[in-house]
Amino acid sequence: MNAVQSQAASGFALELRDLRKNFGKTEIIRGANLQVRPGERVAIIGPNGAGKSTLFNLISGRFEPSSGEIHLNGRRIDGLPPYEINRLGLARSFQVSNLFTRLSVFENLRCAVLWSMGHRYAFWKFLADLHDANDRAEQVLEMVGLDKRRDHLAMNLTYAEQRALEIGITIAGGSQVVLLDEPTAGMSKSETRRFVQLIRQVTEGRTLLTVEHDMGVVFGLADKIAVLVYGEVIAFDTPEAVRANARVQEAYLGSVLAEQQAQGH
Ligand SMILES: Nc1ncnc2c1ncn2[C@@H]1O[C@H](COP(=O)(O)OP(=O)(O)O)[C@@H](O)[C@H]1O
Ligand SMILES: [Mg+2]
């Protein structure tokens, strides 16, 4: 890549170039390309096993790609460890909950803030920054609507509250690019509706990639939809354009929409 191309690439918050990942002999991510602009909200949809979580694991540095490139704000990040990618401004939530269940809501948030400030080892630095961390944790507590649960143990929260805490932990460090893996999984319709509103608020002004199955949520939340099928992004466009895309209809959306309509969604 020459300097001019490198400059052009820096217009994107996140860019995937011909990204591939094999597990053994099986290629799971098969040449994925994606260009996300700063501030865009992108929903990633696709059948189970398409590779959505794997894609997030690659972007966040949990897995190393077999080949291809990942750029965050124009800077190449593939091959970097997760904490460095996080330090460069990318945070993710997990499909399975990642809370310290025996710590309070506030302590969970404060840990996330401190971690983002680089306090894994240096205790003296930790003391110096504790005040800032407390302020930031209080702020996030309010953002995710858990101020009344401040001193409850995470294990005693309702399911929806735990998911809200999870979002708080994800954004606590102030990352500009946020990846959420099925944030509304397991929620009722009304919980989902409220939660989408929360996601909108806390990710305001940030770049969001979210894996989501509920098409109502997808069409309500996303500026753009990326359709991942067999490890390839087969469409990346506005919700209207994706809905009208014949290839997407055939590969995925036709059957899902029919199913969700039949269930009365
Ligand atoms: N660590 C792993 N080792 C081997 N296979 C994996 C691993 N992680 C995911 N896979 C496989 O990759 C495929 C895609 O999985 P995943 O990314 O979880 O799909 P999705 O999130 O779209 O449902 C699945 O067939 C899954 O079994
Ligand atoms: Mg998944």
C-alpha cells in the first residue's frame, strides 16, 4: 500500500480488507470487506454460524486473522493484542456476559474505567487516577440508567439490567468504536425496545457495529446493514437497499422476515 492509499483509508473508522480466518482446514471468514465511516451505526446480520462473532473476535484482537487487514482510524491493527486495540479506541461486548458478578454495579464500572486507563499492574498510578475513575464510573452509571442499582451486586440485577451494565462496561473507557454482540439476546419485546433506546443514547456520536437478529431492531437502529453469509459480506448498504436486495432476500432475509412476521413481530 502506498502513502496515498494509506491516506484515503484513514477516512474510515473501521475497514476490513479481504479478511480471512481458518479454524483448522475450515475457512470461516472468507474474504470479508467492510468500510465503516465515523459515527455510522452498522447492524451485522446473517444466519447462525455465518461468522459474526468470529468477525468481532478478529476485529477486537482475540483471534489473529489468517490473512487480510483490519484498519482502525486508518491504522493497521490486525495482529495487535486486544488491550492495545482497546487502547486505540475500540471496545466490544460479548455474546456471553462478562460481568464480575460478586462486585457491585459501581465497582464493575470503576474496574472497566481503571482498566481502560491502563491499570492492570501499576498500583501507585492507580491511586493517583482513582478520583477521575470514580467520576467517570458515576457518569456511566447514569448513562446506562443504573444509578438506583449503584451498590447492588451485579449478580442480583435483572437480566436486562445486567445487559445494561455490560454496555456500560463496554463504553466506560470512552472508545469511539463500539462492537456489541447480540446485545438484546434473550430480552422480551418491551425490554428490547427500551434497550435499543439505551444503545442509541450511549453510542451517540460513536461508531457502532452490532450483531442483531431482531429485524425490527435492525431497521430501527442501523444507518447501514452488513449481511454476512458464509464468512463473506454479501451486502453493505442502507436498510432500505438491503431489504430490496435480491441476493440478500435469497440468501437470508426472505426466510427471516417471513419467520418473524409469522411470529407476529
Ligand atoms: N474457536 C473456534 N474454533 C473452531 N471453530 C470455531 C471457533 N469459533 C467459531 N468457530 C466456528 O466458526 C463458525 C462461525 O461461528 P460464529 O462466528 O460464532 O458464528 P455467528 O456468530 O455468526 O453465529 C461456526 O461454524 C463455529 O463453529
Ligand atoms: Mg455469534
